[in-house]
Amino acid sequence: MGELHHFTYGPITPIFAYAMSFLGSLLGLVSTARARAATDTRRRAWLLVLAAWAIGGTGIWVMHFMAMIGFSVTGSPLRYDVPLTVASFFIAVITVGIGLFIVGLGKPSIAKVLIGGPITGVSVAFMHYTGMAAMQINGSFDYKSTLFYASYAIAVVAATVALWFTIVVRGIPATIAAAAVMGVAVCGMHYTGMYAMHVNITTDAVTPVPGVDVNWFLAPIVLFVLVVVIALASAVMAVPSEREQAEAAAVRDKIAAGEALRTATAGPVFGGGSNSTPSAPGTGQAFSARAANGIADARRQRGR
């Protein structure tokens, strides 16, 4: 039986892993907030795709492999199967996307969160163990059942809370706090699953271990994170937030009301010229009616 080391390089790998989880969660929450504010269904769907890319890709998958850089096994080299590793990435992004679309399209509700959360959580844990299955050594891995199932439970709770955050979080301080909580939950799921593992090293016949070293993924990970940050920054700049939309609507209301009043007062209330005589009784009521009709017309035009 080989010895596992989860922190080969000390605290640097768990710190970077948490930083990636926090960053991905933060970008994903910002993107879902913009999706809530989007009035166009196609734009909302695109923002939810970006949120899945951020949370599933950066917050979960990148976090996983940043943590795995610090993982080693005594008595055997450690390599990774590339196709399985790539598959784990798509599992993370697609399953988080499914949860976000369940919650984010249409009217949000607790029922949708309770449906999407378990689906996403089980899938995220499955992604973790797919990534673990990609590991190749001179030997085999197995898992302690208690911690194994505990990691699934943590994943389900974390995913449900994350989806709930996407529909209730408002404001920058709350978004940062929510991202911090999500980062802790995702890392907790990962390390619980890691501590469930033990390894059996084969000493009879040592053969070359197929696959690539985990450091091979560093350059793609850095490039991926940069692409996610740039794409989400562009999306955030393109779509106004809910507060910005409310402020813009208030300004448009004031402008529309002013234009309506000018339209209503364009016709003379009294006869033209300095020698004009007062209009017939009821002119004040006619003026008020014209003003009210003008304001209503302006609001109907804005609502189209």
C-alpha cells in the first residue's frame, strides 16, 4: 500500500485551488446577475452559458487540477489520461449549465433550485471522480465508502446553495461573500473525496506509466482562465445590471413626463396675442386631460 501526499508543495496548492474556486464562483455569480437583468432570452441564455463556463470550468475543474498539482504517491510515478481529463472538464461545464438553465430561464423558484441542485451536485461529484479515474499509477486506487458518500452529499448541498445564490444575491458585497462560501464548499467536496482514497502499489512488475504529468495542464489552465475572465468582462460591460436598468428607467420616465407636458402645453390655453380673451370655462380641465394623455402616450412608446 502506497502513501498519499495531498500537500506535496505545502499550502501553496490549496491556496491557489481556493483562489480559482472563488474566482470562478465570483465571475459566475456576476454573469447570472446580468442574466437576470437581460430582457432578451437569447442574451440571457448566452450569459448563463458563460456562467457555466466560469463556475464549472474555473470554479470546479481548474480548482480540481490546481489541487492535484500538490498530490503525489510514494512508490510510483503519477500520470493523467488526457481523454478522461478532458471529459471531466466537459462534465463540469455541462452539468453546471444544466442546473443554471433549470433555475435561470423562466421565473425563478425554490422548486427549480431543489430540482437543479441535486442534479448538478451529483454530476459535479461524478466529474471529480472522473478526474480521479484519469490518474495512472503502478497500482490501483479505491475509496473509503463513508467519505466517498460524504463527498457526494457535500457536492449536492454546495450545488443547491450555489444555485440559490444565483437567484437571490444582490449587490457587490453579497456577491463576494457568496463566492467565498461557494469556494469553501467546492474545495471541501474535493478534499473530502481525496481523503476517501487509498492506493495499492504493484511491486511485482514495475512498468512505464502511461499518460502525462499534471504540470502539462498548467499552460492550458492559465490560458483558459484568461479567456473566461475576458469573455465575462465583455459580457458584463455589454449588459447593464438590474440597478443600472432601474436608474435608466427612472430617467426615461422623467424625460417622457417632461416631453408630455411640453406637448400638452403647446396649444394655447388662452387666445393668442396680448389682447386675447380668456378661453371658455373648462379649459383647465382640457389642459389637464391633454397633459395626462401625453404622459400616457410617452410611457406606451417607451414600453414598446
